[in-house]
Amino acid sequence: MSKKGRVLTSILTVVVLLAGTAFLLLRNSSFLQATTGKELSNIKVEGNKVTVDLVAKETETELAPGVKMPVWTYNGTVPGQEIRVKQGQDITVNLKNELSVPATIHWHGYPVPNDQDGVPGLTQETVKPGQTFTYHFNAKMAGTYWYHSHEDSANQVGKGLAGTLIVEKNDEQQKPDKDLTVMLQEWVKPMAGMDHSNMSGMDHSQMMTQDTSTMDHMAMYNLFTVNGKSGSLIDPLKVKTGDKIRVRFINAGFQTRLMDFGNVSYKVVSTDGQDIQQPAEMKGKLLPIAAGERYDVEFTVPSSSFMIYDRTDRPAAKDIQILVENKKNKQVEKEVVNTEKFDITQYGKGKAVAASKYNKEYKLAFEDVADPSVDMGMRYTINGKSFPNGPEIIVDNNDVVKITYENKGKAVHPMHVHGHFFKVLTKNGKPVTDNIYKDTLLVEPNEIFEIELKADNPGNWMYHCHDLHHAASGMALMVKFTPSVNADPKAVKE
């Protein structure tokens, strides 16, 4: 098999399943769990160096009332243990694989060196059962990020193999009273009569209809969770009037989620780890969070309790109700259903900057094609071709390239680039109102975006839709640095 074939097979296989202080703050990402400052046994701190031990292993957990399922985890929790560090610390992560299959860690959104990016067949070999692999990088960028396996991605992430990475600023002037992380995930709940204990070994493609050409593959995800819990198992957020709260939303699922704050004002202070300039308070707008995206939201606790709802058009979304419980007034505000969506491209008040001089320009057109010969009955293309036969973005070090996205298909595509951030320039021909930098951008049908990417992190990098089912069916390409500047000896060559 060719090297390109190995990349496609190992990292993008569709499986229709359950898809500082002087110390490091490492904690389980439970919605309520506060930072204790207690050093855990799987971390070691020596000056500015932090070492974390993570074990990929299978366990069982109750995701919803009465619904216990086998899950794949980093250190036995869903989500995996939150890694929370200070900006500038040197991080070493030792991954031990106790699963029955190979796995890796990809640091989603983080500009790690190319050989630390966790993509089998491209930047590293897989970490086979019983093996250990060590990742090392400097936490130079503050913000909200996450990590997940990039081996058989749709399957392994769908089984829970993901965690959160939070890098705190060293110079933050006004810290919130509470800083919490919320990971949104989706699962395939077993049908009545199924043996839950054997879920991880099943051929889940048999759960699907044979007529896949027009099937909505997201419909199979019938259980939504907040930090691994659904329905009444979701812990309330206990607060008091006037508290300033930051909630870091991370979408580790495959579809766009719509979070509704009802009648409570909030502001978006960061997206994909990058700060928004002069964010304004708003009310009555849904917050769309696409697959792979992160949004940091801040709000001041009102004089009563309220719910944060998920308005995604799926039955499973009805079980996502996050109670923000005011200790002095537990009466919950009357439900308000909002419908207008927040648009990141028309938010913030950053200063306009002069247009860059582009070294190269690329146009990428996304389409979905009915094809019963592939999994899910759909093939996803860029410029009419599927990976690895589609376009490539060829750059020299520090090139600034302009990329145009055009979604000509019927599906939404959250496009994610590894190892870099990009600046969003225009949406449907209209300039953005702020200097918005992201690593994952939702492109809906009939939308056209222009973005600017500075190629300042040498290596060969994946660039793909973060609906991992779409990526596995062809919606992927590579950013390739020319050999004269390519710092990665393992990189795929022509």
C-alpha cells in the first residue's frame, strides 16, 4: 500500500459507531469539579517542566440514566483527564496504550512541531497495544484546545477517546470567578436487547439501513452528553448572583450544536483558543459550535437560576439541559426558545489591517456525491476528487496563502487545518468585522469563505473536514512544505 494510502486508511476510516503556579492543574473534566491544586500521581513537575502520564484504555460508564456503555478513555474518564497548564510550560505526555488496537494523540488546534501531531503514517507510527509513545511540546499559545486519537478517528473519537487541553494565560488581568470546561459528545446508544458489554467489538455498519445513498448518518447518534453525562446525570453548575463565569465549550462530536442561553446575556471572548477583540454582550442568539470548534463564553450570573439548552435539531438534544443553579434563588427562569444564530464573522470590533501580499491562492470547492460503493453511501470531494487524489497546498516557509472555500454540496463542512491558525477574511463576499483567527471553520451549503493562512510551522499537515465521516470518505487534503524547508523526515513525499 502506498504511503498516501496508509494515511487514508489509518487516520480517516469511517466507522458508524459510538463515535501556575508551581503545580500543574490536572483534573477530570466533570462540569462541576473545581481545580483543587492537588498534584495527582500521574503528573510530575520540575521547575517549568511538566510530565503527564496518560493511559488509553477501555472501561464502562453510565452515560445516561440506566445506560451503561463500554467506552475508550484516556485515564479512565469520559472525557479524558483535562490537562490544564500555564502558558510557556514545557509539556511531556507519555501515552501508554492498553487498548486492543493502535491509537495516538493529536493535539487539536495546537501548533505543535510536526512530528508531535499524532497522525499515523504521516508524522508518527501508530502506538500499538502495550507500547508507549512520548509527546513533547511547549505550551506557547494560551487558549482552549483538545486532544483525541487520530487513528481510525471516527471510530475511536466516537467511542470517547478524547480529552481537553487548557493553557492559561500568564498575564490575564481579570480572571473569572469560575472557569469551566464543557465537552460536547455524541454516541450511538445500543438498541433494546443488545449486549452492551460487546459494543466495542461489533460491526456497527450492520446497524444501518442498506439504502445508504440518501441516509442522514448523523441520525444514528441518539445520545448526546455534556462531559460524559446526559439528562439528569448532568451536574448543575452552582453559582451565586454576580459571579463572572467562563465556560469553555468544545465540540468533540460530528455535528454542529446550538447552545441556547435563553434570556441571559453573554459574550464570546475566544474562538479556537484565539481572543476576540472587544467582544460585546448579546442576548437571544444561539451559539453554533461545529465539530472540532471551541468557543469561550463569559456571562454574569443573574439573580435567579437558568438553563443552557441544546437546540440542535435532533431528539437527543432534548436531554442536554445544563442547570446554572443560583445558590440563593433556585427558581429556574421560564424557558425562552431562541432561533437566531450568532455569526462570528460579524462580531467584535478589531481594527482593520492592510491586505497581505499573497504568495499563492487556492480555490477549494466541496461537494458530496452519492456513491453506494463507499461507506455511508456518500463520497465527499474537494475540487471534484477525493483524498488522496485531490488538491494539495504547496508552500514555502512563511508563505502567506489565500484560500477560498466554496460549499457546493448539501452537507455542512467544519474545515480543520493541523499545525496552524488562519485568518477569516470574508464570508459570502462581505468582510469580517474583527481579526478572527481559527483552526476550524464551519462552511454551510452555498457559503463562500476567504481565509488567509501563514505557513509558519514546517512539515506536512493534514487539512480535512472534522465531520470525521466526511474526512474518511474523501474530504481531506495536505498542506505540504517544499523539501528545502520541510523539517519532518517522516513526511509523505510524492
